[in-house]
Amino acid sequence: MAERFRVLVIDDDPGIRELLEAQVSRLGYRVLSAPDGERALEMLEESRPDLVTLDVILPGMGGLDTLRQIKQRLPEVPVVMLSGHGQAPVIVEAMRLGASDFLRKPFEVEELELAFQKALENRALQEEVDHLRGRVRSESEALMLFGDNPKMVEVREIIEQVADTDITVLIRGPSGTGKELVARGLYQLSGRHNRPFVKVNCAALPSELLESELFGYEKGAFTGAQKRKLGKFEYADGGTIFLDEISEMHPGLQAKLLQVLQDGEFSRLGSEGDVRVDTRILAATNRNLEEAVQQGTFREDLYYRLNVVTIHVPALRERIDAVPLLVEHFLEKYNHQYRKKLTQLSAETMDTFMQYHWPGNVRELENMVKRMVVLGNEHAMLPELAAEKREPVSAEEELLDMGALGVDLANGEGIDLKAISKRAAQIAEKRVIEKVLGETRWNRKEAAERLQISYKALLYKMKENGLSERR
């Protein structure tokens, strides 16, 4: 893979230039070289290098001036500065001008290789960011438009309030509701939007692999560690890291993450020194972290560090009014992607969509619309949805179950209307409490907030209605 990358070596010392050419070539890169800044600038357009090494001290146009010119012409190309002196003001100015790294001569081949690896991977991340930026922006704007549901209004307001800060944000909600979209919205509206956005799914890897993925390792740290590897936190330096499914992280790793949150430092596997990073942390979970803390599977101190600002993304069934706008958005997206012309869904399909309870939330809706667009047939999927379609039942029919109310109209006896009213109120109260508890995954604190009663009052009513033992 490295063979396709071209490195331009700029150094006025023929011996050092030849040494660099040999080292770079042995690492598997194609090599070009120039003795000074003027010649290097002439070569830029014709050679289009993927990476540049640049000596600070050059005859004529100095290294910093050459760096400035390179960044003006090819801003995306990483430049690794080399110097035998390494004075602090020069390093600071080089980094300000856009240098990706600074190595002091003499250096080991491993240091050069690591600098190249970091520079090229950061460039790849930046290209991915640039590629996704238009999509992220349109999706973020779409997020802002999807209905006037009070819950989504609250989500939009919090995003706008905290996006351009470095504050840690915990994004909560069921699977498929768009928590990653919220994270990308926070990133896109932040001052770090021109730096990397790095996503890590904490549930996708076992804890041993996740640790090396997040924090990297040194050569020889374990069997198979043949060279140093940078972790995701280092790639996200200056940018944002999004830790999805944070509740699945092993408690041992949680302690290391806590150190990053507190001090901005961590150590690679097998390293005796610390690495300092400036990274904003966004985290997401679909689990009840409060219960995880009580069960001892999630550290309480980490919970409080993460839970600085919380954004609750509601289930789609709680903002069903957003379905028509989401459908329109996904139709446009996949018609364009697959060059199809399913521009509108029938009234029958939309009615089914509005009655369906969407256990998979927005992700399920998106996949459904995607399948309809690809197959060009919306009706093939309707039986699948209709099987679980919510039957429209009026509030009166749902409440007035005569058997539950203890009413027998057939026996001709008198009816105690006051007792029936009291019983009906009890049934309605129990059903509402049970429904809200189910939707909050039996998070009693969240349920009490939604029901607008105190936590103690909810516990009393749960006991009164025989709901205390449910989980």
C-alpha cells in the first residue's frame, strides 16, 4: 500500500539527502528530492507528492518560508520538518504554519516511519472528513428540520448551546434513533470541525483489542507488536472522538478513559511515558448507566465525568410526526444514490408507517425506505409492517374494559358510578405508568420526570399498582 505514496525530500546537504532517500525507499515509498526550496516548489505541480520532508535550514528561501509556500499551494499535503537544532520558537512557528511533525536530527528510522504513518493516516482521516462534511451538514440540517416535537426542539437547542465548546456530552437514547448524527452535528458546529472526527464502537471489539485501538502500543508490547501503533485518541488530537456504546467498555479500560478525561494524558501499551492529547470526547449509550453504576459494571466517577451535558434522543414512536419528513429525506437520498425514481409513497404506505411502532427507530425506517427504493416496489413490504401494526383504538375503548371495571350490564343490578370512576382512574394510571416505565427501560428517575411527579411518589404508585417487582 505504501508504494503508491510519493515522498519529496528537501535538504541542501547531499549526504543527508542521499541517506534520507535510502531510508524512505527502504520504507517502501517512492522518493523525489530537491536541494533547496526554490527547486522543490518547481517540482510540486509536476510531482504532486503525498508527503514532504523539509529541512529547516536551507540556502536562499529558508525552510519556514518554503513550508509556507507549500501549504499555500498544496494545503492537504503533510510536511514533516527536520532540524539539527530544534529551538522551541522554530518548532512553534512550523506547527503554526501547518507542519504535521517535527523531528530532530539525528533520528532513528523508526521515528521517521512513525512520523510518516501518523501524517498519512491523519491525511486520510481529513480526506474522509472532507468527503463526509457535505453529507454531515445536510444531515445535521435535516435533523434540525424533522418536526416541531418538543423533545426534538430540546435536542436542537442543546446542540446549538454546547456545540462550540469543549464540554463532554453524553448522548442517550434507544438504538437507531440517530445518536451518531447528533454527535456529528455537535462536531460540525464546533470550532474543531476542521480537525479529525474519530468514531470508536466500544462494543465491536474485546477489551484487549479495544485498549490498543484507543491508546495504541509500543513495539514489543505484546506478541505480534512489531512496531509502534498510534491509538485513536492520538489521531483525534485537536479534534473530536466519539465513543459509541460506552456502557460496553470493560471497567479496567474505564479507569484509563477517566485519566484522559481528567488530565488529557494516557500511556500506550508497553510505554513508560505519557502521551498528552487535546481531544473533545462525545459518548453515546442505549443502556441505563445509573443501573450499570449500581450493578458495579460502570464506574461511578466516570459516569459523573461523562454526564456533564446529556442529550436524550427520543424513540421514533415518541415523535411520530417526523415520519413524513424523514421519509421524504430518505427517498431523496436513496433515489439519488441508486438512480431510482420512487419519489413518493402511497397514502396506504404512509398510513401504515404512521401506525407502526418502529422498534428499530429511525434506522429501521431508513432501511425500509431504502429497500422500497432499490426494489422499486413499496407494497411488497407492507404485509411485514401490517403484522405488527398498531391497531387504532380510541382512548375510551382502551379504558372502558367492562370486565376490568367490574361491571356486568347483563344482570340488571344497580351500578355504582362513583366506584367505577375511581376504578377507571386507577386502571388508566397503572397503564400509563407501566407504558412510561417500559419506554424508559424501567429507569424510575427518568419515568418520574416524564410523569411530572416526584421519584418517591412514583415508587409509591408503582407499589400501589403492583409494579414494584417488574424490571
